[in-house]
Amino acid sequence: MASADEESIRRTSLALERTELAWWRTGLAALAVGIGVGKVIPGLESGNPAAFEIAGAAFALYGVALFAYGSLRGRKLAAQLARGEETGLAPSPAGYALGAIGALLGVASAALIVAG
């Protein structure tokens, strides 16, 4: 039977894995939105597709950034856990930036929908 410390480490490790996978799922969703906005919608619209293609590319780059940030964050937390340190990261500028970029992409999407 595992000790309380081993059980705690196991649960924390699994939680870190789930969190990293959540970042990846969000990145995949952003990539899917990028394809939809950049390739599918311009095929349905009769106007200039450039704005939609730019927005689609921005969503794709955002998805890649989410993958990278989630992976780096997961590695840092796993290293803390392996060293026996308290796991947790202080709020980071990169995390805030990703949130702000997501909000801006949402506003840009709404503007494209209204303008289209």
C-alpha cells in the first residue's frame, strides 16, 4: 500500500497531466477555429477573403502558442514535483498575454461576423 506522501504525489502528477492535456485540447480547438475562419468561411462568402484568412492564421498561431505554453508549464510543474517542491506557478505574463490574445481574437471574430 502506498504511503500518504506517495499517494499525494501520484494524484498531483495525474492532475498536472490532465491540466497539460487541457491546454492541448484548447490549442486543438483554436486550430479548428483557424481552419473554419480562414478556409471554410471565405468559401461561403462572396467578398474579399483576406480578413478571414488573416483571422484564421491568427487562430492557428494562437493554437500553437497554447500547445507550447501548456507544455512548458507542465514541464516546470513536473520538475517541481520531482524535486519535492510545492507545485504551483505564480501568475505569468505569458498566461495573461494568452488570455488577452484570446479575448482579442474573439472580438475580431465578432467584428468579422457583423461586417460580413
